[in-house]
Amino acid sequence: MKILSPQQLRDADAQTLTAQNISSWQLMERAATKLFDWIKQYCSKKETFTVLAGTGNNGGDGLALARMLSADGWHVTTYLLRFSDHLSPDCQHNKKLLEEQGITITEIQAEQASQISFTKVVIDAVFGIGLSRPVPIWLQQIFGQLNDSNSYIISVDMPSGLPTDRIPSPEEIWVHPHQLLTFQTPKLPFLLPSTGKYIPHWEVLDIGLDTHFLNTLQPDYYYLEPDILQLQRKRPKFSHKGTYGHALLVGGSYGKMGAVVLSGTAALRTGVGLLTVAIPECGYTILQTALPEAMVITCDEAKHYKAMEIPFAPSAIGVGIGWGTHSDTANALFSLLQQYPDTPFVLDADALNILAQHPEKVTLLPKNTILTPHPKELERLIGKWDDDLHKLTKAKDFAREHKILLLIKGAHTMITNGEHYWVNSTGNAGMATAGSGDVLTGMITSLLAQGYSAIEAACLGVYLHGLRGDEAAKKEGMSHLIARDLC
């Protein structure tokens, strides 16, 4: 699913009016009807509703919804927050329709802000994607009171006061909804750590924007959905283990061999034909016992990894899990990168930390190498950032400069190739546990070895990883989930 910018959405609205020969008010009615249908499905008519409407088109959506609810017998109190002397034409039209039905609209300006009382359910329709200026303090005070109330908050399209194109300062107050109903596509702030944590549930309502025009748009961000699974290849009847590649996992150090066991198990479970693990001597018995399907080769150091000869040509290499940052290990990383300049690589964990310690070695990375940092590892690679949007800009620039893929792990793992971002939709907080990243490295390395492109392996890998996490959480419960459950 495309994550469209405010301007792209405005363009799509305009194109839809022309292509479908409808008015902007008719499109607003369509959107309000979608909201009304959702409320009828999920809310009780016994509850009392408050609609907070603004003076723009988001407010028009709210007033249209208030009209539909009232006409259907729901108990609705409607407030129009007059932060502007002028109403948008469609908002003005919906205000007139409400008044013609004899429905009271209480208009609120700054001096009347204390007169608002919130009922059991509050519909927040004050600001939408068009917010481009700081919100007046008196409105922020209302938002703060709403957040502190016992009301169930449903926001329309955007939480009011949350900009789409910047991260609000800590002093700014915006609505923290329990449920967000957004139109046509998700918006980026829903998916960022600093803002998304205040939006626990959101749902996209399809309002029928012109499909042909939407297909022509090339956004910066894409949201991974189940159709990504169409990338999975069917296995021919007469295939054999050689058909599915020979992966090499390089990792492990004294006390951290479990990372290689997890990563190797995940690689095999993801379908690679052959797997060899290269480890220090201390892990030999562990790997031969815990992972009998894998082949094991060891270097001549007992407790840390040292460069060694790899006696075959790997289809893909995953490196860094449970590795440590010993100088021998760092030299082994650089040696591998130089030895296999055309082989697909995944770098994780201590391979990333070594790279951060030796930034001049970034030039050794083969094109389309996949780096899989968590936030702290990412910071060591690209430097500190001011906020989430700045982080994404820096990460994208880094990926473009070095012609690699950066996979930024988190609640919505984000993948960039320097041109676009792909944002994952699967996974849960139960996966915030030791070893989850090792499993992901094994999965992506396995997919690369099977011949998937770097972007296919990264997107499919993170989606399947999160999907397996969701399945495990349902079975075990989030608090009980461990990395082995993902294998």
C-alpha cells in the first residue's frame, strides 16, 4: 500500500472529482458514510457522542458524520471550534444541513473553551492532513483536557494537532486517539516511534479515490501488506538441495553460540538448500548437536572468530551474529568483504559495530549489501539525529551514498535502498526479546541464497519474521514469546 504525502492526497482528491464527475461535497459525503458505517459496526447506540469539528474539510467530515448519526437516532453533541473566521465551503454546507435539521451546533472560540464537556465517545475532527501551522494554545488546552478525560477518542483521518510533515515538539499538545480512522492510505506519523506510540489502533477506510491516478503515483514510502507473500516462489517437483543455494553464516564467540543456532535454524526453516556455519572452535560441539542439518567449520581460535579459508563459494553470507569485536574478528570481516565482492551479504550485530568503528571500510561493502541495525547500532553508523524524520533522511542518504540497503529494526521495521522506504506491517512487542534479530538475519540470508533480490529478501524476510511473531504471540502470549518460537 502506498503511503501518500498530503500533496499527493490532495492531487488524488482533485483527480477523483474530475474522473468520477462528482463534487468535493459528494466525496466528503462518501468519506463521512465510511465513518458512519464503521461506528455502526463497532460502537453501541447506547453511548453518547461528542463531535469536535474544525473549520476546514476535516471539520466538514465531522459535521457530516454528526448529521448522519443524529438522523439515525444516536445521541450526539456537536461543537464547532472556531479557530478561523472562515469555514471551508464544504464545511459551511454541512453546517447549514445540520442547522436545517434543527440540530444544535455550539460554536466555541477561545473564551468559551471551558464550556466543552466530553461524553463517553468523542469524535475528533478538528484538523486533518492540511495542518501547516502551529495550533493555537487554547485548542491545545482542549486537546490536553480530552487526552486526560475518560472518553474513548476516535480521530478522523489524522489526530488533531499532529502535523504530517514534521515531528511535534515535546511542548506541543495533540490528540492521542484510542482509534484512528484514516482515509485511503496510512500516513507516515502513524508508523514512527515518537508519534506512533500515541496511536495504538488505526484503520484505513477506502473512500474510492481514482484508482488509475493512484497507480501513477510514486511515493517515498510503501506499507507492506499480505500481497508481499506473492513473492514466495513455488518449489518445482524435480528440484534438489542445490537448487536452493548454499548459505554461509559467520558468527559466534564464547558464550554467544546460541545466536548462531537461532540464525542457522531460521535459515534452514526459510528454505535454503545447504547451510554452513563458520565459528570459533568453542562452538563446534554445540552446533553439531543443536543444528545437525548444518555443516560446521571452525577457525583456529578457541573463543573468538579469526579469518579462515572458506572451502566453497557461498550463495549468500550472513555475518556478525554473536560475534564480538575482537581485532581478529574485525580483520576477518574485512577479509570476507574483499574475498566475496559479488556475493550477497547481510551484516548484523557486531559486524555493524565493527563497521562503525572503522567507517573507512564501508567502501568494501558489495552493492546491495543488507545492514540490519537496531536503533543504537544505526546511530553508530550514521550519527545522531534530531528526530524520527531526520533519522530517516540520514539513513536514506547513507544507503544511497554506499549503494546498500538499510533495514531499521523496530515496531514498524523500515527498509531503504536510498530511493524509497518499505515499512513493515507485521510483528508485535513480544518480539522485543534476545535473539529475534539473529532469527531475522538467518531468514534474510536464506532468501538471498535462494536467489531473491536484495530488496525482495529484505521485504519478504521482515514480513515473514513479523508474521511468525504474530502467530507465536497468539499461541504463547507476548510476554512468553522467545526467539526460538520464531524459528
